[in-house]
Amino acid sequence: MRAVQVTKGGPVMAKFVTIGYGDQEGYDRTDAAVRDQAHAHDTRLRAAGAEMGIAESPVQVRNHDAAGMSVESGSFMSSALPVAGFAIIEAATLEEAIQLVSGTPCAVAHGVVEVWPLRETP
């Protein structure tokens, strides 16, 4: 569990990167009413400040030892389902972040959502 820092202005929320995986087949076999609720849930998350986007085709960037950059099309990681989208959300704890993403389209439409806590860099 991630602790919430309290400052003069109130609690400081932790940030989480979420990665949604899913495919059209899983989406299509999910009841339309469930999908509609999930999209409404995403709308509420956006209104609360979440930054969300649908994944496009990635590129890999390397610059080993700062000796020259190389760029390659395609993803580095592989999974059983394609990456569908990303979001950056704020929550007081990991448990709260999990609750927030449990109603999103990837979570309810036969996909999966990863939740990655972010640590501030020094």
C-alpha cells in the first residue's frame, strides 16, 4: 500500500500508469450495456483528471552508451492481447487505483489492465 503524503494544501496523491490490453473480439462479446457503463466510467475518470489515450503503433528507441541512436518499429514487450490504451491516474493507494480501473473497458471486456505505481525521480 502506498502512503499518502500530507502537506499544508492537503494530501498529495500518488500517480499510477495503467496499461489496458484487449482485443476487438473480447470487446464485441461483452454485453453492450456493460461496455456503455465502462465508457461512462472512463468519462468520469477523465473528468477527474485522468489522462487517457488509445495506443497506436510503438517504436523502440536505443542509444547505448550515447554512441548513436537506433529506432525500430514495433513493441519490445509481447502479450497474449494487444495494448489497447494507457492512462495516468491519481489515487491515494494502490488499492484505490485498482478500484478505479476495475470498471474500465479493458477490465470488463475480457481484457486486463496493469497498474504501475510511479515513484518520483530525485
